Amino acid sequence: MNLAEALDGNAQRRPHAPAVITATDTINHADFRNMACRRAARLAELGVERGDIVGVNLKDNSEHLAALFALARLGAASLPMDWRWTVEEKSRLAEFFSPKIVLSEPDDPFARIEGDWQSVKTDRAWLDAVRKCNPDATELADGDPPLLLALSSGTTGIPKGPLITHDQFFARFMIYFATLGFNERTRYLCATPLYFGGSRGYSMCSVYAGGTALLYPPPYEMPELVSFGTEHGATKMFLVPTLLRRLMDMPARDDGQLLMPELDLLFSTGSILHPEERDALMKNVSPWYLNFYGSTDGGGATALFWDDPPEVAGSVGRPVFGAEIDIAGEDDTSEPFGKIGRIRYKHPGTATGYHNDRDASREAFRDGWYYPGDLGWRDEAGYLYLAGRAKDIIIRGGVNIYPAEIEHVLCQHKAVRDAAVVAWPSREFGEEIAAFVVLRDAAADLDNINGWCRQNLARYKVPRAILPIDDLPKSGVGKVLKNALSERLEPIG
């Protein structure tokens, strides 16, 4: 299949319905189809063919979204490049993935870098050339061509590039349709950069379904985002936990109504909200809150819905549409309920390997399963609980300690807003436990927090030190950067 074919259908059945709305313009489905097709024609004139890699180094606007569908039409793979990166970061990525062309903003210094790729600026000359192109000049690439190198974190300084095809991405759309409720009436408020996997996927799915992508990228003040979403009738919004907390900090409306009453879904991924935060969010912003667990490489895995029982609030939910979840032991056999092991999952949208990285592919993709590197366990009702990253296990005196358990206990203390636990090199025990905490009140008593840990954890799991920090360092999608915390610690003894 070819995902760009949906634009043809949308242009016929919903020509005047909005496909993309930004702060400055509205583009209907008929015009967006022609916008993407003209760019496909221009890229074909520049030599882009099926199977080529093209860097997309564009801001979070309609040009970016049109480029993704244009490349999809040609059967070329998009290589996401965050326009906020430095020239050096973009150069390293381009040298590793070898794109034929990189599309860049006119004022981006990277557009002036000479490499093995052709730099194309989306300037006036580009737009003039695009306008002259016939929107019907190119054919849809058939079969199951590559669609995307969906970058995920790597250990060598270069992100890994799981290659995702049209069929695989459509399988992810099926999860969005069945689990998240995307359809032609959807107005998805994209409030995070299109470079991020979720933002890109949800926006493309909205347009694919005949709905609307509302693009309102950062930076912004939270009241501005709420105002834009309300003005344009946003029905779905994805935010990382950091932004959700800013949303929760907004004052309640004078009339007692929800902050965003039109929303039929507010969802997030990354770290799990604390129960009291989740309750406040559902009371003041939207009662339809969902936590989505998955990965760039594997797609969605589980979802915890607003009406799941309170006793499973610490889980990440049960499998989404089409997904199968398992817990693997050391010998890759399935672990029983309640036992911690390596999470693995599969569904038709899971990637099957990384571009130019056989070793990483063999480690993460085995026998049809994808191993995201997370540890967890399942209860008998099928709910999945995270126990941290496999690489984050603390081995103290030969005993495995799971940071997520300690973090959960810390966050139950009334003085702790957020917490992260990392290994602390120790001559005596090999590794000790260090806990970094974000306090609700800077004057909070750390001895009291330590006593709380002693009440609720086995003695060997109690942190050696509890260290206050203003904010936890986090990635753009809200994951705690534990390496940055570990670098603050000097070895003990």
C-alpha cells in the first residue's frame, strides 16, 4: 500500500474540510493533496526515487507535513532531523545515513554545508519551482516501500534508525483508530515538534483519516496553547508529562468548566503521572486521559484508560489493538505472572531492524519480537508494570535492585514531586543507590523522606543518599536522562 493514496480520496470526498490548521493559515484537503503532490513532482525532478533517503530538516509547519506525504508518494524514506540541532549534530547524522537530499529552512546554516548529499532550501526559488509542477505528474509507489527512518536513541552518539514501511506505519494507524479513536472528525492538536515520533505519527494519521492536524509547536505559554486548541475545536491532544504538569498548574476556569471541554482524548507517553496528578488532570482539564506505552522502534504496546480500576493506576495498561505482550526470562522463555523480566512485544507495526546496524538489530529484534530494553511484569488481569530499564538495574552486593520500585515509594511522599534513582559506584558493594528528588517545598525534611523509605522498602533498597535537585533532566519526550544524573556522582570509597 501507499499511505499518500489517502490524500487523493480525501480531496474527492472532503475537499473543503480542513486538513491542516496553523496559527497563520488553513489548508483544506484538496489543496493539501496538491501541495504534497507538487512537492513530490519537484523532488522527482531533483532525482529522488523509490528507496532513496531524504532528510527532512524543517520546522513544525505545513511544509514539513506536506514533505512527509510527498516522499511517501515517491516511496522514499524520510530521515527526521530536528531543526533545533546544531550544524555538527546534523552533519553527523547525514554522514551516517547518507541521504540523497536534505530539505532545510532557508536560514538554516546547515543548508550551506557541503557533503555527499544535495542541500535543498525551501526558499522562494523552491516554492516557485514547486508551483510550476503538475500535481498529477508522479505515480504512487506500489508494493510496500520504505516510509521512514524513525530515529531512536543510540549509544554511540548517532541515533538508531529503525526502518518502517508503509504497511507497518498503517498498522500503527490501526492502533490509533481502534485504541485512540482517530477518525475523519478528529482535530488533533500537535503541541510537540513534528520531529518526535508521536507528533509526526498522530498528525499524519489525522490527515490520512480525513481529519485535521492543528499545528501549534513550542515555544508557547500554556494559556496560548489552550486558547488555540479551544478556538479550533481540538478533540485530541498529546503532551509529554512535563507539559501536562504545566497544564495542571493553570488556574481553573471561573465557570467551573473543564479547561478544554472539546477534548475526547488527552494522552501522554514517557514517565507515569502520580495518582494525585492524574486525578487533578482528569478533574480540571479532561476526564478522558490515557497513558500510552510504546517506543519509536516498536510502536504502541499498551494503554491505561481513564476508567481502568484505581488499583492498577501504577501500571501502563493492557495491550493495544493487535499487540501481544510477553515477559522474557534469561533464556528467552516466558516468565509467569508477577515475575520481573525483559518486556517484549509484537504487532504488525513493529519495525524489523535498524539501518546499517546489524548488531543492534540482532539484540532488539528476535524471532518476531521487539525488545525495547525495559523490564517489567504482568498481573493476572494482563496489566503491564514497568520496573525500569534493563541497563538501569542497580546491583548492590550481588542483589538486583529495580529503580522504579524505589522511585514509586519516593513519589508517594507528600514532599516529593518527582524522583529518579541511579546506581552510585561503590568499592564496598559494587553499586550503591542514589536518589535525586524534586521537592514540592525546598524546606522539606530529607530525614523524614529517608524514614519514609525505611518504612516502605527493605533495608538494602533504601537510598544511600537523597539528593535534592531543581528539575530532573529529561529528553524531549519526557524520559529522565539518568546518565546526566550519574555524571554528578563521585565513586564512594
